[in-house]
Amino acid sequence: MARVIRTSEFRNRVENREGIVLVDFYATWCGPCKMLSPVFESIGNEMMGRADFFKVDIDQSMEISEKYQISTVPTLIIFKNGREIDRLFGFIPKEHLRQKIESYM
């Protein structure tokens, strides 16, 4: 299950983490974010133990959103060993997201 994290947790949970980490930058008022949320949760549950899944509310964590220059929501950033390796924008179908994640494992 994807956990909502704040700027203060981001370094330890994402930037200092080994392996694959996905971060969903979202906003509570965003329609496509609401559509993506169950897809992100489902894939997070399926890939538990293989990848970590976190969510960042751009309105609550502006510092980290600015650091990663988030200008569109939803934005998914895929990290590997603490480094950004890919970005996806907007709603992403479940199978496409799964394939993208698996391509980095």
C-alpha cells in the first residue's frame, strides 16, 4: 500500500533507499490523480517487497515538489537506488505502469 510522505521523510524513504521506489506526486483536487490512485495502490500491493510506493501531496509538501520541479499532476517519478530514472505524467493504465516498473528491475 502506498504511504503518503512529507518533505521531512522524503530523503530517508526515497533518496537514500536501495532498489526501485515510485513516488506519485498528486493533489487532492486533481481528477486524473483520483483516477490514478486505485491503480497506484493496486500495483503497490502486487509489487510489495519488490518496489516501494509513496505518495506526495504537492500542496502539503511544496519544498520537495519544487525540488523535483513538479508542474503537472499526477506525476510519477521512478527512482532506482535513490536516483531519478524516469517520469510519467497523467493517468497511466495499470498494465503500462507495471511493464514500465518491471523494465527497471
